Amino acid sequence: MIDRMNIDSALYPTDLEALKSVFIQICEEGHVEPGLPAAEKLAADLVRLFQSGMTDETMQLIAARARFQAVKQAG
């Protein structure tokens, strides 16, 4: 994926598709229904990760799994 962080902070359709793919995978793994507060937090976390420069889908997936597990364990 192209590093556009220095160009603008817009999310393009391909970016949204990649984020959606990670979101769906984490929701399925964690048995979280889209629309629930946990899913909304996950979506917001994914956008923040992307905007902070983490644009690689594999790295997003690893980071999202770790964050989701930490939130799940905290209750």
C-alpha cells in the first residue's frame, strides 16, 4: 500500500476495503457482532492505526488482535 501519510489523511476506497477485511476477520475471531460497542471500538482503533501510519494489512491484523485480546481480558 502506498504511504500517503505525507500527502493527505483521506481514506480511499482501497484503504476502506483493507480496513473492512481486518475488521470482519477480528469480529469473526472474537465472536463480536458489528454494531456492538466492542466492534465500534475495534473499528475506531483500526482507523487510528491506519492514520498513524500502519497501512500494512498484516500489521493491522496483528495489532488489532493484540488490542482486542487486551480489551477482552480487561473485561
